[in-house]
Amino acid sequence: NSTKLLQGILPSTLKGGWSGELIDVKKTGEEFPVSLSTSIIRDDEGKPLALVGVSADISERKKAQRDLQSTEKKLLEIVEHSYNLFYSHTRENIITYVSPQSRYFLGCEPEEAKIGWTNFITENPVNRIGTHRTQLAIERGEPQPPYELELKTKDGRIIWVEANEAPVVKDGKTVA
């Protein structure tokens, strides 16, 4: 079966090689995914002499990808069906993700909320604590104690929320 697959690939490899994924078949008849890369060995005049291929069983990698996608789907379902608002913002305070609860908490669709989160806070002096703690979390890369914010939603309501933030740190630098 692999030979048939290679014969189908051969014309394209004559132009310089091929790389991709295929399904191979074990002696037992069981199919399994493989990664295949081919190269052409040419003579001094550039004529093809041989096709060299390297293949590897990628069953475990494919299973890990499926497991990861399943886990991501489950986590997304939890986040998007929670009564809490989940969000992520840049070091510059621009919202990059907000869960569908933005409709209640912010009075707008998630895509509309992808602006500076400080645009939602009121002039209430208590909000200075929150902005200060967020800045400390960004600078230090350490979670700060929860804080309250007074928000003005896009549809004009004033609401109070408790924020529990944790910085996302990669390679020693806060990225979100």
C-alpha cells in the first residue's frame, strides 16, 4: 500500500522532493499515520538516479494532538458557560480575549470589548487600587490580591466587580 502511495507521489518528487503525512498499513491490515519526507539523488547531469525517503510513525503525536484539542474544547466550554467574566489583556491593557459574559458585565459583544480595559472603569478613586495592582502584576510577574472596580458598561450601567488577576509569564517576562 505504501508503494502505491509513493508511486502517486513520485511525479511531484521528480521536481525536487516531497514532504507530508500519509496513512500506511501494517501487516495486520491496521492503518496508521506516518510523516514522510523524500529527496532525489541526481547524477552529475541532474538526472534523477534514486528517490530517498524517511518516514516515521506519528500515531502518538496525532493522539496527543487529539487529546489537546479535546482538553481545549472542554476548557473553552467551562469558561464560556461560567457566570464569571474571563479575559486576557496585553501589558498595555488592551483586551485580547473576553468570554461571552461580556454581554452582561460590559454591555457589549466580546469582539467590541477588545479595547483598553481601563475604558470600562469610572472616575471612582477606588479604581486606582485596581490599576495599581494590575501594573504591579505586570511589572513583577506575580499575582496581586483581588480588588474591586466600578465599571461603566457600554450600555451605560454602573456595576461593581471583584477582579482576580494572575499574570501570564513566559521566559521571565509578563506577556499578558
